[in-house]
Amino acid sequence: MSGDKVYEPVPKAPGATGLKRRFPILQKKRGKALVVGLAILPLFGLLGLLALRNRHDGSGNGGASGTEGDLITDDTFFYGQSEPVYPSPSMTGTGAWADAYEKAIKFVDQLTIHEKASLASGVTSSTGTTGTLNGCSGNIAAIDRMNFTGLCLTDAGQGVRATDFVSGFPSGIHVGASWNKALTRSRAESMGLEFRVKGANIALGPVVGPLGRVVRGGRNWEGFSVDPYLCGSLAAQTVQGIQSQGVITSTKHFIGNEQESYRNPTAGDVQSVSANIDDKTMHELYLWPFQDAVYAGTGNIMCSYNRVNNSYGCANSKTQNGLLKTELGFQGAVTSDWGALHTGFAASLAGMDMVMPNSDLWGNELVKAVKNGSISEDRLNDMATRIIASWYQMKQDEGFPEPGIGIAPDLTKPHQIVDARNTSSRKILLDGAIEGHVLLKNINSALPLKQPKMLSIFGYSARSPDQWNYQSNTGVGAWTFGGESAYMGRDTIAGFAGVVDSDFTQIAPNGTLFSGGGSGSVTPASVSAPFDALTQRAYDDGTALMWDFYSPEPDVAGDSDACLVIVNAFASEGFDRPGIRDDFTDGLIRHVADRSMGRSPEHHGAHIRSPTRRGVGPSPRIAPLLRREPLGQAPVHGSEKRVGLRTPAIPGPS
């Protein structure tokens, strides 16, 4: 072709064949041996690729073909389909479970098939012995003739949610930064007592999944750490602390639940995201904290929305029957996340024992499945036994409050007040809030504050939200799901189940964060923002205060001894964060730092955020850099000297 480069022919060596002319190395014996070896290596490589191509569940599309352009179109190519593990192991009553197991066996033996199925199937509103409705997240109906008053399951890992007269405890990741097992245990005991007083049989926590693989993950703040050892250690303390109050813990979300995006099936027949995990990584990272929780005696495990190696978490026999009930010897019950059941009796065969909050696929359908032989009555018996054994294990048959007695379904209407708070929790709330703070830098010992004559305070996260109020009984609301500070509307919250592409907020501009958003949020009876604590301290010390919570470029008093810029990064269930920084916050910090002559601490408010943006974190004008996660309701004013250590890594400059 015109314009093509012309390649000169290779000169022919005396006695050389065409192949030898192209590869002169073959003219030597050593060269021939080398080429034979090189030829064998690709052969073995090809055989290896063929083996990988066929390492799937027989679906026929696990690998690529020439006609497909050598594209890998199925992720089973890498880790294979989640292997089947059947039958579901029955509870054995080993160790500390022996007495509860024997009682549960006798209890279940007296039940009808319909009653056994009712124990495994959630109902939207429970009617206990008094016939009153409650506002629990989920319920198991009572069996009056057996003196079983039913079960109330309610959120979550930072305290009792969506009800009145409760405390807001520090978040999991904030307590994780304290590295303090004794504090974690005390926090759990106090939370457990409040769950009990409110009539919550099962507390839907602690969270050990997500572990934190995705830095922008919406629920990372609910767990303790990205380190499986620390996460598992504090999870064990939490399980033991809550259950010491007779409340069952539901350790969640099992397993590989590392992102919120596409966590549920979406329109257009798109299935939930699949967490594809090899065996080594599964055991050394994701399973580790669950193991610690199981060994600590957790009575319940919540299976997750996502798929694991292409099989839904709540219908995955490998993870539930294999890893959890066989390898770890889990004796309690497996409960679905809310709406995570996508099949019928197959999920029970795969190891799930209870569906929440309700499902047309279970209940009477389980009864039909037993009668037509789809599942054995032995399997249904085991499901019921595991549920009742946990009830006996926590001694909930002995004077436990009526399920949901203190959780009204509509707080805007007159209702019985059940105050779950205890004065002994105040020190724990404060200690937990203090010890999770992390001092990232502290030039010239700028913190703690030393009775400044004048203090200037800036930033949207310094104050309390404009609104902290109940919503009517709609099932969703900003207060109910921790969205007051972030202006989260009901449409956004209602979209938790399937929203994957929306303009979610990067920060919470309407005030400080007491928790993240979603089912893990808190609704404390009283709250105290940083500005509230600073105002009280200023009054005691005679400090003059100047503040501006709204301006992106505020004026800075020239005689301020220190300037505080208090900002945050918002995260919530239902969506992953759009990024790890935002221009508004960075600009505010830079503006104040440039005008404060190196006297400007920065106080981050919520989640993993890059403080090392050029001109922000590394700036010599910013003397101290203090970080906290959602710390609950307690007031902290900056004079405390105890600080924690970071559990997730801080991203580098961008």
C-alpha cells in the first residue's frame, strides 16, 4: 500500500532454512533447546487459561471465546459461582447454649406447623398480650397459649432509633478510634439497658459489615474499623455488653456488604451488586469480626442485601450453611435484612431462619412447602428452635418488658412515655464522645484551648440543626433517619431501597452531626452541638465569642486568639458518598486560615474525608487539625486532653 513502510528481507545465512533465517538463534543447539522450552511455557499457560475458563458453575458463559472478542463477560471466571452447601446444619446446643437449647426443643415440640412458620415470618404490626401496636422496626407475632409474647426487633448500633426518651451514643467508628475495650463494653451495657426498657428483644447491631473496603461507602461509619482484629474485638465487647442486659444482638450485615450503590435489585432487571471474594480474603478479612461476634455469643446474625459470588446473601448456602453454621458453629438464628428475601423456601434451605419485616414468600407458604415436601419439617423445627433458644438464652421468658412497650408507632399522638435513659450513662456518653477524637496535627500545642480572650467560630457544623422534631406516622422522615442536618427529604429516604443515581449531599449544611443517616442513626432526647458547649465554656472563662455559621468567606476578627472552623462530611445508608472532599468546605477553611495568622483549628465532623487537599491540611496556617466521627449527644468543648487514634486511613492529597 502507498505510504506503508517497506521491510527489508532477512539475509539468508548459508545452509539456513526459512525458519532459521527469521530466528538466527536456532542455528545453535543451545538456541534450539531454549526455544523448545519457551514453546512449552505458552502451552501450559494456554492450558491454565482453559482451566480457568471452565472453572464456573456450568452455565457456559464463564469465559471468553474468539467470537466474543476475548472479553470476560461473567465474573464467575475469577472466583466461580458460590458453591452449594447443604443441608442446613441443625442447632446442637453446644457450650453455653445447652440449657436454652433443651428448653427450646421442648417449646417447639408443642407448636403446630403454622405456629412454627409464624416464628420465622415477620409481621408489619405486632399485637402483644395487651393488643397494642408498637413502632418497632420489625415484629414476630405472639403465641399466647405458650406465653410467648412475641419479639420486637429495632434499630440499631448507636442506640434505640426513632423513638423518644432515649440517648444518642457515639457511633461505632468513633468508639473504634478510642481503641478502648472497657469503654466499648460500658457503652454496650448502657445501650442494652435502654433497648430492654423500651421492650426491644433484638437490637439490630453491632455492624461489622461493611468492613470499609470502599472509602466512600455510605455505612462505614456504623462499624468500628477497617482492621478486622480491632473490629472483631470491639464487636465482641458490644455483643457481650448488650446481651448482659438480656437483649439479643443481631450482628450485621453478613457478608461482603461493602457498598450501598446497587445493594438492591433495580428497575431494568439489574440484580444486586455481587461481592466476589476468594476464600483466603473471606476468612482473613470479612469473616474475622463475625467469628469474634459468634464466639462472644451473639444470638442473631443479619444476612445482607448484596450477592456473594453471584448468590444472594440471604439465600447463599455457602456463606450461611457453610461458613456461619458449620465453620463457626453459630447457634442462633439468621434474619434477613429488611426486604432482602428474593426467593421462597429456597432461602430456608440455604440457612436463613427469619424474614423481616414481612414477606408473602414465607408465612403460610412455608407451611405449604412442608406439606408438599419442598422442605422438611425438621428444617422448620430447627428454624423455630434457633429463634426460641435465643429468647431463652437471654432469659426473656423471665420478666422481660412487653415487646415495643416504649416504642410508639406515632410520636405525634398521645402515648405512654417510657423513659429509657439512665443517669449512669452520662459519663459513658461523655467519655465516648471525648476518646474518639483524633488530633491529626497540633502545631505549638494549639489544642486544648487555653482560656482564649476572644474566640471566633465558623462553619455550618458548629450549631444544632434548625429542626429536631418528630414526623407523623409515614414510616420515613428526616428526624427518623438522621437526616435533619443534611436536609434529607422524604423522597430521598424512601428511595433507600433502590436509588443508585441521585444528587446526594456531600455535607450536612444544616448543623452538626450526631450520627450518620439511615437505620443506624439516633434520635436522642436532647442534643448539644459544639457551639452549645463552647458558649457555656466561654461564659465560665469570660471569653468573648464571635461566630458566623453561614458565610463562605466570613470576616475574621483581628484580635481573635483562636479561630475554629467546624465542618463535616455526611454519609448515610442507601447511597455511597459522591466524593471525599467538597469545594465549599475547602474554600471556607482556606479563607479563614489565610486571615487568622496560623490560629485556626479545623474540626471535621463525620466521615472519611481528605483533609490534605492542597492549601487545606498541609497548610502551615492551620495549627491543629482535630477530627471526630458522629459522637452522639454529649457536649465537647475542646479543653479535653484525651484523644484517640485513626482507624481508617486518611486519603492523600488530590
